[in-house]
Amino acid sequence: MSAESLKEKMREFNEGKIGSVNVTGADLSRGASDAGDAGGPTTGTVEAQVPEEAKKDVFSDAGATSDLHRGMSASFIEDKIDITDDDRDAFLRAIVTGGRYERSFSLFGGKLTGVFRCRKIAESDGIIAWITHLVNSQKIDARVEYLTLMRNALLATQVKSLRGIVSEDFPELVAPYAPTRSDDGKTIIEPGWVSLANAWGERPEALVTALHAELSKFEQRYWAMIMDASNQNFWNPAASI
């Protein structure tokens, strides 16, 4: 059914000439085709632009006296990223179900594999709040201390599992994510995730460095998916009604 045919039926309905108007998804799909609508599902791998903000090495550039929010993104050096059908499926599934966007990764020639998950906004805010508290109270003042805590916090938040040389599952962080005060208000209580972040500091530097480098790629893909979502024709709306 063309748009003009639908308009004519609606006019007849309003004038009482017909009792009802029935329109099916197939009608709309045909109408879109008749109108020359070339839109359809995106298939295969497509190239997406990486956001300008994500191209800077903001993790390394962030310091204890700079804007702490800048440290919540990992390092990006590419202008564009390839988005596959599997990427779109995982991204759309996370949006529809309200779950986390998750993707697998592989290190050391496939001898170690795992899964990353995206952060919750509350987790990011909690990490920022805790590090801000440490900076303001002068409990950390060296750049390396800041960067190490941030790196370990990101791993504690986003590494879901490892399989291969080691096989481990890592729990999600538990609220409250930000520091809280004791009942008498005199003592600042650190969030529970801090111990999980500190545990990453006990692992071999080579492993932690490799994981963080891979996490940077995950973040690049994740933000490219978000910023490019309007250009990813996940499905043909007319045909899916």
C-alpha cells in the first residue's frame, strides 16, 4: 500500500465512507519498496569513525591534578574501526536486554582468552569519587600511583573472565561504588572494589599490561559503536513491523 493509498483510505474513514482501515507490516514494507527506499539491514563488516575524544591518549595524559574524568577512557590511536555483524549483534542485544556489552579477546597467541564487559555509569563515577578523595586527601600524589590505581580499577571493573593458562571468573563490583562515611561521620570508608583493584597489582606486570592494552581496543570498539549507532542500520524498520 502506497502512502497516497493510505491517505485516501484515512480520508474515507474520517468521512464515514468505510468502517475501518487495516494496515499490515507487509503493506508498509511494500510501500517503502514502491517509494524507492533502498534501506535494509547492514551486513558484513563496515568501517566506523572513532570519536575525536577517543583518539587521544587520555589515560596516560590524565594526572592527579587534572580532570579525573579524562582517565576513565583507555588509549586510542586509530581513526576508524571495523564493526562486524557479531559486534552489532552483541551491541543491540545489550541495548534491548539492558545487559552489559561484552566481547571476547585473545592474548599470547590464543593461549589466554577472556571476556571484557563495559562499565556501568555508577561504577565509573564511583572510581572517580574514590580517586578524587585520595588526591584531595594527599594519600596519592605521584603520577604513577594515580595511573596504577586507575588501571587496576578498570581491570577490576571490566575483566569478566580468563581462560587458558589461568582460568578465573571475576565478580561484578558491588555497590556502594563510591566512598562512604561511617555512622558517626568521622571516617571515610573505602569502596569494596578497592581490594579487587589492589589484587590486580599483585599479578605479573606483563599480564596486567597486556590486558590493559587489549582493554584499550575494547573501549575503542565500544565507543565507536555508541557514536556510530545512528549509521548502523541494524534492521529494516518497515519490514520488521
